Amino acid sequence: MGIVTDVILPLSLAFIMFSLGLGLSINDFTRVFFKPRDFLIGLFFQIIILPIVAIIIVLFWPLTPELAIGVMILAAAPGGVTSNVLTSYAKGNIALSISLTAINSILCVITVPIILIISLSILGYGSLSEGQSLFSVAIQMFLIVTVPVILGVLLSSILSSFEKIAKNISIILFALVLLGAILSQRENVINYFAQAGLVMLVLNIVMMIIVYIFSKSFRANRETFRCWLMEVGLQNGTLAIVVANTFFASTVYLIPAAIYSLIMYATALPLIYFLRRN
């Protein structure tokens, strides 16, 4: 498993983030300055409300330390490119979704380590592994997440014909990463799913309910509301899996992310069908 977790997984994530960058432009980063309200609310849901809800659930749910930390890693992860695609299917605000994904994919270099370290402290599980610090985690994430996104944006005009191929390769890589995560714990996966499956489902549904309630308070239009739903419901499972593998010795830490990557489609697709019908 060493070469898989140490080399193949980070390279897979780097390519997935590169393909994300190919679909972005400078406008996706600057658009938020012209209509900041909906963007800031969406970002608030992702990097503040989601981790808070996750930590509350974990504190009251009987989980092993590894699975509890795995839940927090997933909650700290940004939305992935899947959220953009499904926002489109749900007839939501695609431009807002893309901007949230673009900015959050850059900010996660800072937000993920901070949320992770705060979570470890609140849960009483100590800190990161020996020899790791907030800075070292941020640097590693910068290299495998931010640099590929920036390269993708810079090369998007030159490699525009390669974008669709890259997205298809990314889907395959994501499927392989997910399969590998499950197979690595195949003897215990049913037990872990029994322990963490309901937690991840509750987290997913509670966040969607919160978005629904807040969208009424903020008087968000239909397209913005649907974008927020997809952004909080569809996390970057690949990034969460890589973070778990990179910073923790046991593959148990990545199980919640693998489970959530399956559950989020099980809830999002019926929801999209309902939204399109109504």
C-alpha cells in the first residue's frame, strides 16, 4: 500500500485538481467581487457551518477516534467539480457554483489544516503526527492541490481541447481512488459502514436542511438556493481521502470520506429529480 498511498493517491488528486483548473478562468475568481453576498454565504456554509455541524455530531455519536477524525477531514474538504455538474442538472446558479469551487479549492490549503487541528484539539485526540505542523500540512496541500489548479487555469486556453478528456480521466481516477480506499479495509468495511454510514448520512441531510432554512432567511432566489444545496452536499472526497492518507498512518481515517462519496450521490440525485420536477 506504500506506493499507492504515498505516490499514486497524491498524483491522482493533483491531476484531478489540474483538470478542475482547465475548466476555470480568471473570471471565475474575480466574479465574486461583483456579487459577493451569495458567494460569501455559500463559503460560510462550507468552511464554518459544515465543520461545526460535523464536530457537534461527532461529539455525541459513539465513534472510534479514527472514524471521528475521518468525519472531520471530510467536513473540512471543499466542494468538488461534481458539485458544478450537479448544480447544472439541478438548474442552479452554475457561475456561483464554479466560483465557490474555484476559491474554496485555493483556500482549502489554509482552511483544511486549521479545521483539522482545531478538531483534534476539541475531540481530545492530541495533534498531528510527529514532525508535522500546520505549516507543513499547508505546504503539502499547496503542492498537490493549489499548484495543479493554478497550472490548469494558466494552461486552459492552450489545452482547451484536452479539458473533456482530462475530466473523463478524473472520473476514472476518482472511481479507482474510491475503490482502493474501500478495498484497503475490505475485511472491516461492513463494520465501518455500520459505524460511520449513518453519521455521514445525517451530516449530509442536516446540512441540506440548514441551507433550506437559511435560504428562506436570506431570501435567496431559486438558482442560488439550489447551488448552495449542491455545494454543501457534495464534498471533494478524493481530497479528503488523500489528506487522511497523507497525515495519518492508518487507512481507517479515510473510510468516512469513502462512505460519504457514495452517500452524497444517493441523496443528491433524488433531490435533483425533485427540484427539476418542482
